[in-house]
Amino acid sequence: MDNLLKTLIEDEKRANKKLYTAGPYWDYKNKKTIYQLKINQIDNFRGLNSGVGTSYTDNIVLDTRNEYNLKGRLVSIFTKIPVIKKIFEDQLNLTSNYLENFLLLQATLFKNDKLVDYLIKKYRFINTTDFGCAQKFLKNDKEYSCFYLEIANRVENISKHINIGKLKSYFEIGGGFGANIHFLLNNFSNIKKVVYLDVVPNIYVGTKYLKKMFGKSVVDYIDTRDQKKIKFKNNDETEILCIAPWQIENLDIKFDHFHNAASFVEMPNDIIENYTKFIKNSAKSISLISYDLYDENTFNPEKLNKFFNDSLEIYKYNKLIGDIKRKDTYLIKG
């Protein structure tokens, strides 16, 4: 096992479990991700055949067996019995055909969408399909990640309320696999200092992804784990601090902007309250984004406002491509 991942897993065991480990929504997913990292690494975590990135990246699930923890994996042994194996493989082939058609149709929609065309002309999209990205399209002889276009659309919407071109420092909790930070740094040269916090093992995947994109500008958990006060260097060089949840207590930094996309509504209240305690004291502006479909495991994103003393303005914006009846919720403080 990679030393960074091993250290994160071991140190998480000593952290405050109520505040700094995954809640019920993510606990099952994170255990599964750790198992998948052990057998698949991260080379193609955005593809069809890896369970490493499910739920926090833009991968697509083909084989449900990649989504199981121990009990599910034990039961799935029965799919290796000859007759059952044949049935299961036939179903995989059928599902693979459906997914192939879905990806082709999705690519066609993105390629011919006027807003996508506008975003491609306005923003820079550099190396957006690395690590086996399946959801992509070809336009003008260049491959683009569909997810990165969604990110560009979010940035476009946030820019209506916050001048991103003036930000120098940026803090994101729940950054997925680092794509949002990657996109921002490629398009806003004014942003030099970034903190990216996520749960274990997602922070590991995000760290590796950002290191592929920005090399030595990325400071990983090993570099900061023994620091009592975590600060940026006093210079104008790009610096991305990838930290574990419990390290928020050691952050000695004021931020121009804080951002979270979707994951706050997937956390228990105690964890949100703890995070926002630090955010309210350190961030000048805030942007939160969430989906409008919630269930017994999540909650209405508009309720996030109470954690910020009802200081956020609420806006609704359409997703870039998808169901026109659905809108994302934006909570913003400029």
C-alpha cells in the first residue's frame, strides 16, 4: 500500500470519529474505496471498470461487484459458479452496450450544445480526461471531460455574484478528486494559494490527481501531519495544501473564498457545525452548491443557511446538460 494512503488510514483511527471520520452516508463508500485502491490503484479511476471513484468522481459503474464491501464480496463469489457466471456475464455485456450508447449520446449533446461552445471559448480545458475518463466528447480535434464543462458552468454561475478574478486564496472541503481546483488554477492565475480538505481515502485520490497536474506545488498530508500550525509560504508561488479533516484545527490561514459542492448535505450536523465554525472565522466569501434531489440520507440544501447564521443568498441555476426540471441550489456570500 502507498505510504501516503497507509499513513492517512492509520492516523484517521486516532482522530475524533464524531467530527473527522465519514458519517453514515460515506462510511460504506469509503471502506469500499480503500479496498478498491488496494486491488486497482488509481490509474483508471474515472473509467468503467474501477470502483475507486464511485460517488466522488465522474466514473460510471459497469460491474456492481466493484461496489461491494466484505459481505457483498462474499455473496458475489456465487457469480463465479459456471451457470450463474454465464448469466452474469451476459448481463454485463448488455449493460456495457447500454453504457456505450449512453456515452455516445451524452457526447453528442455536449458537442452540439451552445452553452458548451461558449464555455469552451471562454475557459481553458487542460488535461481534463486523464485517469481513464469515460464521460467525454471530441470537439475541434480535442477531448473534453463532460464533468469539467459542468465545473465551468458552476464557475460561470458563481461569477455572477463573486469576482473570482480577484481571489488570491481558496479553501475547498469535499473537493471530489481535485477537478474543481485543477480547473480554477488553469483559468485564474490570481489564485495562488489553495487548501483542499476531504475525508480518507478521497483526499488520497485527490492528492495524487493534483500532483499529476501541478507536481511539486502540491503539499500532501505527510508534509503537514506534524505541523502544529499549517500556513502558506510567504510567496506568490502556487501552493496546494491537501489536508485531512482533523487538520482543520491546525489551519492558521485566512481565505478569500470557501467552496463546497454537494457534500455538506451528506454529512451529519455535528460535522457541518464543526467545519463551519472554522469557515466563518476564516473566509471572506462563500459558495455552496448542491443538488435538488435529497432523501432520508441527505437534506434540503437550503437548510445549510442556518449553519451560516442565514447570511447566504440562495439562487437556483440549471445544470449544464440534463433534466431541465432540475436545478442546482447555490448558497453564496460575496
